Amino acid sequence: MRFMGSKLGTVLLLLLFGCENEVNNTHPEKINIAYYESFGGYSHPLKLIGKIDKNKAHASNSYVVGHYDDAGVLLIVERYVDGRIFFRHSYYYNDAGSLAERRSVNVEGTVVVEKM
């Protein structure tokens, strides 16, 4: 069973990423979205590279979506392959603006919560 393709998986993702947490800030309702060809490196938050428009992203085999708050802080990164989500990282920051927590889900449904 594919986690990301099921209704139950969708509900679990919404619960995981939509719940309040112990970190001081939460994701705002208004989020700015940008599309990218890929990302560089594996440290978090990921560095998104090769900004593209939405049409080019959806026409390609693989792309990355960055979700930002109004101050330009990266909150969510999603990687899509063949039109399906491959992974999602949600980032939470402390009052000083440093990364405090990363929540990730991969295509198999494995959830990782990492406190920084």
C-alpha cells in the first residue's frame, strides 16, 4: 500500500503537518510557493536551485516546490517525481530564526521528526 496515494495517508499527513507543536512558531495560513528544478546538498533546510515557472514544473518529470512565509523563510519542501509526491520536509524555527525541527515523510510513508 502506498502511503501518499491513500486517503488515510493524506489524512495522516494533514494531521502530522497541521498540528501545533512545541516550537515557538507555526506555519502561517498564507504561504508563497515557488517551483525549482532540484535542490543542492542534503543539509537542512534544503537549498533549492533552478527556479522555474509552474507550467514548466508540471511538464517536467521531476521538480521541487518550496513554500515560504511572507518574510521569505522556507517552511516546506516537496519533491515530485512523475506527478506524485516523493518526499516532504516541513521546517520549524525558534524565535531566533534558527531551524529547531524538521518533520519529513518519504514515499513509503516513513515519518522522521528531528529536533535540531
